[in-house]
Amino acid sequence: MMTLSVLEVNSPDLEEVSAEVSRQIERSPGFFENMPLLLHTRAAEIDLPALVAFLRTRGLVPLGLVAPSPEQEQAAVAAGLGVLKDARNMRPENQPDGDDAGETDTEAAAPAGGAEEAPPPGSGTKLVDKPVRSGQQVYARGGDLIVTAPVSEGAEVIADGHVHIYGALRGRAIAGARGDSKARIFCRKFEADLVAVAGCYKVADDIDPSVRGKPVRISLDGESLIIDVQE
Amino acid sequence: MAKIVVVTSGKGGVGKTTTASSFATGLAKRGHKTAVIDFDVGLRNLDLIMGCERRVVFDFVNVISGEANLKQALIRDKRVENLYILAASQTRDKDALDEEGVERVLNEMAKDFEYIVCDSPAGIEKGALMAMRFADEALVVTNPEVSSVRDSDRVLGMLGSKTKKAESGGSVKEHLVVTRYAPSRVGKGEMLSLQDVGEILAIPLLGVVPESEAVLNSSNSGMPVILEEHSNAGLAYEDLVARFLGEERPLRFVDAKRGLFGRLLGRH
Ligand SMILES: Nc1ncnc2c1ncn2[C@@H]1O[C@H](COP(=O)(O)OP(=O)(O)OP(=O)(O)O)[C@@H](O)[C@H]1O
Ligand SMILES: [Mg+2]
């Protein structure tokens, strides 16, 4: 089964959209590199060729426009995009449902939240057995991430599935990076800067100090992140 | 073939040059033919601490650019046999350290020396990258405080990804060196403990050098502190070199001296 990310463009203002996309990319450098992408927009007036050109300069690979209006369809063809008449056909069956098939708009200020996609089932797990150092980023695309060493302050670990850390988590951990709200984060010693599941995040300041230093499991319950201590 | 050892840290002023000079001197004292190279182009500190600043004719950059050969540029230490210094240029900038040139010079030196110690500049830019680029082993110098530890962590990430060793599927052997350690301040919670530092960086500890006035005094007189055989810092470097060469030595100077008040108040 193939999965593709959909960029939801809700503003006709190209500058605003570009700024938002750039923000997302800078937040997770490397994550979006060469990522194939479908576009979906209700903003009929957006300058599609300019948007496509911009996305390409940022290393994204826009492929087509989903469910366009007739005018958009012409613009898409002119901009060298394919046209997908019905977005629903693109969804894998096990897509976590809920809020209108999990559309994420470009306004969602969550790390790596600019695109959405369900991880393909049973795909590869990534194993890292060295410390993830400050300034480094590890991303398990389409699967789980297991780190058997500490994750430093200033480092970032990301998985489309679960994140397991058999050591201290001092940096950032992001599970369900493409929208899987059932993804979880586990770590032996919780001292994180930030944790996020399916775009829903908490920074260190918002986390109950009593869980610091403890082994924890982090999961998403509706819209809120639950941090359970596991002694 | 020489072993190339980089002395690096990320953060500035933590004791890299102090460590590189004493480490190289210690290796040479034990009979290993050793060269120490100053990669801090534009600043030039190593030759001052080694006390040879008045004998510098040609420097590392001159050799890289072919204006001088190694024989002309290597300065022989007057006190310790088997010890040579390659000074940094004061008039050039870090762009003079082109990768091919650095590699060529290191390869040529590697035929003749047992150890090549590279004193890295601070930061994570070109100079620091070139100093670690061809390293087999690394001494990561850290002070027991949060910003220094974090920068060292960053540098460890670079050692694991930006070195020739890492790129060819191997790894640089990493050693932790904690310097300017003041046990009494750790006791008061003003500094991180050895345990904290070790836990965050998660690499083997090679040595702990106490905060010591002897370091400033000896560098002012152009002498690596390891030659100051009655100073705690000198002895700590002595231990560090021994451990590097495979000897077992217990840690010293890591516990606070208990003053009368400390004891009366039941501290520690
Ligand atoms: N163990 C120590 N006790 C007391 N002072 C020390 C100690 N180690 C280093 N110093 C002092 O700290 C200062 C910086 O040391 P040094 O030049 O070795 O650091 P560096 O990491 O090489 O700096 P830079 O990043 O500028 O190259 C010097 O003044 C030195 O005397
Ligand atoms: Mg220095």
C-alpha cells in the first residue's frame, strides 16, 4: 500500500503559506527532504505555480492536486501537477479516523505536523544504539524507533510509529509524526524538552515536575497528552 | 603509523590547549615520539604554553601551502625528548586549513611519529572540524557546568558523523576529560558532579583535572603543567596519560578536603 502526505493549504496568501511551511521545515530539518506531496486547497485564488515552485525550492516534491475545483484543475495542469479527483481513494483503510480523516492544516503549530499520513503497517523498525547527541536528529520513517542510549538535550528523535528510549530522554521526542494518534513514547528516564504524539505536544514547562526523572509512557487521549509513570 | 588524537570541546576556554600540551608532553616523556599541532589558526596559544613562541619561524599553514616543509616548521622541545610542536599561523584565518592540505601534512607526519595531538579551536566551525577530521581518538574536554557539557555533547555528535573514521563506517574512540574540577563547589551544588557529567555524555572518563593555580603559573612561564611534578593538576595529567596508555590508576583530587567547619556541620 502506498501512502502520501497531503499539504492542506487554507490561506490564499502565498506569503503566509510559505512562511508556515518554512517554519515547519526548520523545526524538523531533514524530515521533509524530498518528501512527495499532494496538495489540497479550498483557497481557489492561490497562485499554484508559485506555490509549487516555492515547495520545490524547499526540497519538497509536489505531485498533484487533490479534489480540485474546475478552475483549480486547469491551474494544476498548467503548474505541472497531476489531478486526483477524489482524495478518499488515496486513503489507506487503516487510516486513523476521527476529525475529518485527520486533515492537518498548515496552521497547526505542531512539530512535523505540516503533512499527514498513516504509517504503513508492519514496516521497518529503526534501531539506534548510540547516544543521540545535541544537534542530531533521528527519524524512523514509516515505523517505530528504538534508542538504546540516552537522547541528549538539543537532540530530536522522531517516528511515524512509537518511540522507545531505553535511556534518558532529555531532548525532544515525537511519535506518530504523520498523524497516528495511537503512537506512544516510552522512556526510562523522563527529562524531555518536548514530547509530541500526532502533532499534539507538551514542552518541559507544561509538564508536571513530579514525573521528571521517572520511567514513563506517553500517549494521546483525545486532544491531551497523558504521561504515565511506570515504576 | 601514528595515532591521531584530537583535543576538542565545543566551548571555548575550558582547557583544551592546557590539556593538549600536557598530554603530548606526557606521551613524549614516556618515550613516545609525539607532535602537537595548533589548529587554532589566527590565535596561536599552544606555542606560548609550550614556551617555544620565540622559536617559531614557519607554521602549520606554511606547510599546508607548501611555503615550508615539515622539517623546517616542526619545533623540537628543549626540555623533553621526542616532543615536537607545530605552531599555528597568527596572520591567516581558518580558511587556510583546506582539507586536502591538512590530510597531506598529517599523512606525512604519521610516518614519523607515534602520536599526533591536534589542539582544536573552540566552536563547531571549520577549524574544529579540520582538527577532528582525521582523528583516531578524541579527548573531549569538559568543565563541570551545563553549557560546557552541552557543547561537548554537540562535539560528540560531530565526532560520530563528520570525521573520516565515522564516514568510513568506523568510529573515533572517545575519552572524557573533566577539567577545572572543584570538589568543594560540587558539594555546594555550584557545579555539576562527575557523575552528572558522565551520565549526560555517556563516554568513558579518562581523567579529572582539579582547578589549580599551578596551571596559570606554569602557562605563564611557558611550561606544560604536567612538568610541574608537585602540583595536583600536573599529577592528574600524569595519571591521565598513564590511563591513556593502558595503565590502571585510581582517580585523585575528586573529593573535597573537609575543613573543620564542614565536619562540624556534618557536610558531605
Ligand atoms: N585545571 C585548571 N585550573 C585552573 N585554571 C585552568 C585549568 N585548566 C585551564 N585553566 C585556565 O583556563 C584558561 C583557558 O585554558 P586553555 O587555553 O587551555 O583553554 P582552551 O580550551 O584551549 O581555550 P580556547 O577555546 O580559547 O582555545 C587559561 O587561563 C588556563 O590557565
Ligand atoms: Mg586553546
